[in-house]
Amino acid sequence: MTEKIKTLQIIHLAICAGTILVYFFVGEISIKTLKIPKIDSSSIIYALIPVFAFVLSTFLFKSQLKQIDPKLKLEDKLPIYQAASIMRWAVLEGAAFILLFLKPDFILFGILIIIYLIFLRPTEDRITNDLSEN
């Protein structure tokens, strides 16, 4: 089982590292860009993207986990957990890229999404906890 967890951790690391590298090279991050942007009626949708991404990724993740048969062993549940995790990370990564490329003024929100993505690192305890809530 630890091999499967290592695989999931490598996938997570690749997603996080790729997103961070794109932000580093494309984002032109400076102290000036790390302030909260002015939000008006035309840009409110961009401020809601991180919230929407969080809600959607959590919903998709939990709905995938609910489909797992509770009678299965932990090792048998892991492929479904892996697919659900990748789906969750993809939604968050996509939201970060949308903010970076469509509204660079909101780069701070994208960085917050990346920080949340980093905190979602799969560990044996987290996986066991997520699958036991099922």
C-alpha cells in the first residue's frame, strides 16, 4: 500500500510543482501584485473563482468517495481514492490557471489556491481518515 501512496504523492508533487513553476515564470510576482485587488462589479466573478473551485473540488471528491463499497479492503479502495484526488487537484489547478491567465490582478487568489493545494498532500493518515468517513 505504501507504494500506491508514494505514487499518489509523486502525482501531487508534480501538479503542485508544475503550477508553482508556471506562476513563477509567467506570473511576474512582486510585492505590488501580492495585494488584494480592487473588486468591482465587472471583476466579482474572478473573486468567486477560488470559492467555486474549493466547493466544486470538495463536492466531486466526496461524491467519488461515496461510490466506494465500504466492504472493500483499504488497498482496493485506493484506486478510486486516487482518481478522486486527481480530480480534486485538477479543479484547483485549473482555477489557479484561470486566474493567472485571464485576470492577473487576482494572482494573490491563485497563490492561495496553490497553498491550499499543497496542504492537500496525501498521507497515509489522511487517506485512512478520508476513506473511513465514507
